[in-house]
Amino acid sequence: DQQVKQNSPSLSVQEGRISILNCDYTNSMFDYFLWYKKYPAEGPTFLISISSIKDKNEDGRFTVFLNKSAKHLSLHIVPSQPGDSAVYFCAANTGGFKTIFGAGTRLFVKA
Amino acid sequence: NAGVTQTPKFRVLKTGQSMTLLCAQDMNHEYMYWYRQDPGMGLRLIHYSVGEGTTAKGEVPDGYNVSRLKKQNFLLGLESAAPSQTSVYFCASSYGGGGQEETQYFGPGTRLLVL
């Protein structure tokens, strides 16, 4: 039973356009959500997070939106750059130390 | 400041062989984790530790053992490797405490192939 789902295995976007990565979750007890970015042959690195008491968090080109009623969050990257090409993992936890990860979405940004 | 390091980077084992994966962190983190990443499955927690001398089972602990004798090190052992344990293994650490503090810092991974 996947509590965190990323239904799109891959996404291709033109450089300069917006990338939107989606994530759905089933556990209403999750109160903290994170996005990690992973390049080949490297470990995941933290990108951006959002608490369940907020519906938006922005950090430069990256914005995460949270819709609690729909149990859905999304990561927007504007403008997309070729260096953003990576696998993006959505993750969630209940404020403790056990974090549940989605399967990841591979983003390709074409120059 | 090296962050989280893992050794080895790559290993090939025969079925039934044993090995130990070493993880080290220099950030004085309390919590450490071992994950495996398989295609289409994301990262799944194998075992974790909330402090020196303590370990606990995660989502997929069968076939693995761990030890945390020193705060900075977290070892993952495979006593009798099976082909189903072919995967990429990631170690991570975090401060602990909830919220932003739960951001995990990952090592570069160990690719394990069991024949």
C-alpha cells in the first residue's frame, strides 16, 4: 500500500517553461511534506518542504503547493533549466522520523 | 565536512555470501537510516537508529541486520545474500525532532548485485 504516490514516472519540459511534478498521499496524519532531488550516481538531496498548516512555500524558482482536502501536493519549477533534469522524490512524515517516499518522477528539461 | 559517506560504492556478491555496508556521518546527527531503492518502488526504509546503541526495524527489514556502536557510524549487514537483495542502498542521517529538522542527508549510495 503506497501511502505516497507519484503517478508520472517521467516528465519532459522545454527549457524556460514551467515544470509541474505531482504527488498524492493517502495518510491524513501526514503533517510535513518534502521534495528531494536526485542526480544519477548521487544520493537524494533536500529541495523544499511544506508544513501541513501552509498551502504554499516558495524558494527561488521552486514552489510547493499543498491541497490537504485533495491530499495532493505539487512542485512547480519556473523557469525550468537543463540542470534541473533529475529524479524528484516526494516524501511525507507525521512529524516523527519515519519518512515515506514516493517512487519518483524523472524530469527531462530540453535545451 | 564530508557529510554522509558510504563504503563500498559497488559490490558483486554470490548468493549466500555475507557483507557489511558502512555508513559514516560527521554532522553529529542522532538519527541514521538505511534505505533501499528499487525501480518503481522509491526509497524503502530497512532499519533505522535514533541514537548510539539503538536500532529498530523499518518497512523491509528481513534479511538485514544493523549496528550503531558509535554515533557517527551505522552498519548494514547481509548475513546470506539473495538475488532479491540486488538494489541500490542509501544511508541517511538527520538531527531528529520533527518538522524541518527531519530533513535527511543522504550518502551517495552503494550498488549491490547478488548473483
